[in-house]
Amino acid sequence: MKQILILILIVIVLIFGYNYYIDYQRFHSPGTDYVSAKKIDLNYHDKTILLNYYQAIEDANGFVRLSWSNNSVDVRNPENDDNDTKALVNEFTKKIGIIKFYENRLITSAQMKNKGLTDKDIITYEQCGFSGKEYDEFIQRKFLIETFKSNPEKYSLKMGDYNSFVFELQKMLVKKGYKLPVDGNFRNITLEVVQSFEIKNGLFPDGQVDAVMLDYLLR
């Protein structure tokens, strides 16, 4: 009888020990904490963003541990759906959202620098409020501006031109709300739209696309 009781006690101790081990592993095993993404821009132009990003990560990881120690709720993978658990999970989701907001910004900056863009370019990109789908277009415009500035006399557009620069010009004018064919051909209709744009923006309406007009067009 005594041996049976000892065996039962051993089993109980093992069960409690196993449960404690599982709980310990849940918060101390590799991969438990949210960690910083490896492809972020560590030299981001606004150091406050980097600081906020790391603080947001620490805040989220601390919240996970606190929710478990105080409420026995694993907000990453909750086992219950009572109101208290939902409230904790909702708060954790908000914290992850903050992390992702900063993280996406830092990752995008790193990607742009890998393509040769500068902090100034990145600031312009962010201030324009471009969405992700417009990223490639922004890169193309950057290339267009640099090419144009490399030889303004050669690439200035005027009546009779037929090339890829006219095509890009027409696309940008269409996005500004003007109606004209996008065919790469600088005809009368394109000339009239260019003059209309120049007048609207207080530029000399000569119908030629020079560096000044291009600067206004890309704003």
C-alpha cells in the first residue's frame, strides 16, 4: 500500500513537473520572443523610428510574459475565448501592428538603398505617401529624372518627338487627370495638355518639357 502511494506521488510530481517544463519552454525556448527583422535599415534617416521599433518589440514581448504570469493567458496562441482573453489578445494584436508599421518602413528603406537610392530619395518617397504598389513606379521616375538631368538639352521634349520619354510624360499627365493618348508621340494634343499644365502651375507655356516642368510634374 505504501509503495502504491509513493508511486502515485511520483506520478503527480512528474505531471506537475512536466506541465511546469512545458510552460517554461513556452517562454524560454528559442523563437519565443518577437525579434527584429534582419533586413531593416540600421542607418535609417530618422533614428527615432529605429528607437520606437525596438521599444515596440520589447513592449510586445513584455506583454506576452505579463499576460501569462498574471492571467495564465498565452496571447500568441490562446486556449480560451472568454472576454478577458479576447481583450488581452486584442491588445497584443495592436502591439504587433505597431511593430509591423515601423518594420515595413525600415525594410522598404533598406530595399531602396540596395537599389542605389539615397536618404533624400527615401524621404521624398515617404512624404509623397506612395503605397507599396507604386514603389516600382517611383524607382522608374527616379531613373527618368536622373537621365533627364544628365543631358537636359538632349532629353527636353517638344513637338515631333517620338520616344519612351514622351510615353512616360503622357502617363504622368494622365495620372494628373489630363486626357490624352499614351502612345509616345508628341503631337498637338500632347502639346496642348503640356501648355495647359504649365499655365495651371504658373510656368511659361512654351509647350516644351524641361527640367522645371518635370519637377512640377513629379510633385
